[in-house]
Amino acid sequence: MLKRRLIPKILARPSGSSQIGYEACISQKYSNLKGIGSLKSQLRIFESNKADELLVINVDKTKVGIGTEFVENIGRVIDFLSTPMMVGGGITSVEDAKALVNVGVDKVICGISGTNHKLHGKIASTLGSQALTVSIDYTLDLGQIVVGHYNPTVFTEKKFLELIKEIEASGAGEIVLNRIDFDGMKLGLDIETLKAVGSITHLPIVITSGAGKPEDFIYAFDNGADAVATGTYLAKFDQNPLQLRSRLHTSGVSIRN
């Protein structure tokens, strides 16, 4: 039986303190960032609670590209961890991706803008498909899919599914579905889009944004998700991956680790 994954998701921003380095945050609808502790301490807590992977997104918009300071901070954090880590936010070149992998990151996460997959293809050919995850940040508007938080592109459902196939063809090893208007709302995950994407790709799918109760995770796994990434659920409901894993196991979901 294929084992599913639970992935804590953390947004990272500079803390302003040289001792803390980067601060871990959660958000609502990609805004209203709220600090929940130092990045290093939060990741170590999640690892001790049996997270399958760790997902970190750099939300510092003051730098062009991934930023040397962020890469160095991730490298220092990884020295204390054994859990696989995927990291993204601001990757604009193969060099950005290589810098993260060189400090120990297992997967890099690249966003999608329109239909330009040249960067994805270059990263996949340089680092391998297993090291590239493509994140699709989107909302729905009157039957159309709006992809991207900044400079969004509007797709019909048909064109959106063609986009999924193009991502697959670019060499990506995994897809993240991240619905912007569900982020931090705790009202459930976007299962309909999950099912539509799952019907036309063989790539593993990570779904994120919206989980508010254990049943949301169960429903996602029952409908084809290979992994669920969550930040707000773990930060606001006094839950941890170990507790959630136990609940999923009781419900018949086979979880990795």
C-alpha cells in the first residue's frame, strides 16, 4: 500500500535578530503573516513529532532571487535535522536551486507563471526530477482558474489541465496545489481541483491550504492526495504531526514514517 505523507508548512521571513535568524510564520490568504517562533525551533519541534517532510517557503520580498542570507540560514538549520526538506520562494535560476541543494535541501519548490516552463526543465535536467516540485498557487473565479498571486494568469479548466500536463512534461517530480483564498481559513481543502488534476497526471500531488480538522486530511487522502501540507492547523489547534498521524492511522490511512 502506498504510504501518504504529512508535511508541516512554514513561511519564513527575516526576524530582525541575528540570534534568531529567520522567523517561522503562518498566513491567511497569503497575507496577515503571524510569527510562531524561530524557524530553527519550529522545524526541530516538527521533526521530533515525526513529520514526514518539512516545507519552508521564503516570503522575504526584499531580495531578488532566493537570497544568500536565506540559503545560509537554511544550511545552518539543516545541520540539526534529519527529516527531508523542500524549500522554495524566490527561485529564479538554476543557480538558486543548486545553492539550496548544496546546503542539504532535498527538493526545491518553484512557482508557475503563465506557461513558461523553461526554468523547470533546466532545474530538472541539472538536479533531477526528484529534486523539483512545482507549486501552483491559484484561486477560482466564475469557473476559471487564476494562477499566480502576483501578475496572475487566467485559465479555463481545459487550459489549466493542459498546464498540468506541461508541468509534467517539463520534468517536475511533484506538484503542489495551493489555493490562495483557502489559505489559513480552516474550512477544508480544494478537493474538486485535486480530483481533476489527479485524473490527468501520474505525478505525486501535495495539497495545501484550508485544512481545519482531521477529516479534511482523510478526505484529501481518500481522493488521491499523496501528501497534505499544513501550517495553520498545526499552529492554531494545539496539534502536532504525531497526534494527527495517530488519528489518520485509526481511520485506515497508511502514513509514511
